[in-house]
Amino acid sequence: MTESAQHFDLITMGRIGVDLYPLQTGVPLSQVETFGKFLGGSAANVAVAAARLGRTTAVITRTGDDPFGTYLHQALKEFGVDDRWVTPVDGLPTPVTFCEIFPPDDFPLYFYRRPKAPDLEIHAEELDLAAIAAARVFWITGTGLCEEPSRGATLAALAHRARAGTTVFDLDWRPMFWKDPDQARPYYAEALRHATVAVGNLDECEIATGVREPRACAEALLAAGVELAVVKQGPRGVLAVHRDGTSAEVPPVPVEVVNGLGAGDAFGGSLCHGLLSGWDLERTMRSANAAGALVASRLACSSAMPTPAEIDDLLARATP
């Protein structure tokens, strides 16, 4: 079988790294004594989340040529994610990310991605464009637009895919990766023209659209070119609006939060699963909310991604 011959349910493209999470909660990083090591990065985590739900997934990204890079290949394989398009970059270290854990809603992140993250060294001429076009869902992130050559590669992949199947733009706004928001907006606008689905929280939607009210965000994203806008509203739940006029607004699933990081990636993987399954918006959003809640109730990101049975069980317990 050639590299392009296998059709994946989901191919993601973007950030990967090693997450180092404190094994003590409520303790500042300066006083933490022990850490757990996990696969991290939004594109990798979304692929893991969808794989846990039974989907065939792959990720396009790059690591350092170092032991942490080796670890990420091992972790992807263990989670059932195809790593054929994960390649090393000489001279750049695999990124690591630290966080502090102050439940229920304070989880500061510290990214170590200097002098440059390998996942920003994705080159357009190295992409398997046939596989990208053939994937049932293709997922890209805002971080992939922040620097060249990743920016050009991301936009080239979107242009070649030409809105085939489902193309998701995870707005994924990380201000530390950009000089200012105004620099990001034109690239976000170009990506939105090629995407069929946009998903982001209110901060991310504001970067992409210039507005912040949830319904206005959704309408602006639809006007920018997508078919489905998914606006995550934190404690108010999630709003999804489709171009055909259907919409769903569902509340969050209550859980005791341990670590909120990775909840959005679990949401994303479950969103892809719902879209692939042909579910209606209400069911898709409720399931994605539950997936995110389950990860928020656990310490890790990638290894915490839930199974279908765990999502169904939480929804059953949360339904009055």
C-alpha cells in the first residue's frame, strides 16, 4: 500500500510536544518536586482523542531528533495514531510545556519552543497532498499559521483539499506565538475561506472575527466561509450554528475539575467523531462537551482521552 492509498477518518496537522504536568496540585511551579510526562500538543491530542473513539487517525507534524522525539513516536503508536508524517528536524529540540494546576479554573501554561519549534518546520513540498485530500476530516490549527514554513504548508494543504469532505479550522489562538493579533487576522481569514468547520472559544473567535458575543461570533464565522461554527463559551457551554439554519446550544457537563488542559482537544476529537457519524448538532455537541468534561476531571491530556462507553456513561449520569 502506498502512503496515499490508506484513507484516514482524520488527519490533523500542527503542534506536538511533551507535556510535563505537576504531580502536586495547588502548588506553584517553583515548588513542584515531581512531574508526569505526557504526549501533548493540540493537533496530536485531537488525533489521540478521535482514535480513542475508534477512528483511524494520523498527524502531520515534526519533532526534534532527540529522546523526547522518540518518546512522542512511541506514544502516538501506543494511542493508535499513525506517525508516518511525523519527521525529525536536526538542530531543534522537541518542545516541552509545563503547567501549574490550580483547580478549578487556573492552569497557566509555560511553552518552551525556542529557538523554534520543529512543528513549525513543516514544508509544503513535503506534504502528502493526496492523503490530505482523501481524509474524511482534515484538521488544522491557528498555531500552524504563526510562522513560515508551517504557515505556507498549512495554507497549501487547505487549498489543495479545496473544502473536500470536512475541513476543520481549530482557531487555537496562543498570543505568545504571535507579535500581535492584527498580524494573525489575515491568515485566519484565508484559512476560514478553505474550512467547512470553525471551532474556538470566545477569545479565539474574537481574534478571527473581531466580535465577541457568541451568536455574533458564529454568524461572522459563517460569513467568513465555513458551514458550521462552534463557539465554546466556558461555563455557559457551547453554541453551534450551521449555515442551513440549524443550531444547538448545550450547557457544560458538571464535573470536579482536576486539570482543564486538554479538555478542548477531547472536545475536538469527539466533534470529529460526531461529524463522521452523521449525528445531529445537539447530539454531537453534548457528546463533545462530555468528552471535554471527562478530561477536565483527570490530570493528563492524551492518556485521559475518553472511550465511547465513558462518554455515554457520563451523559447518562448527567441527564436528569
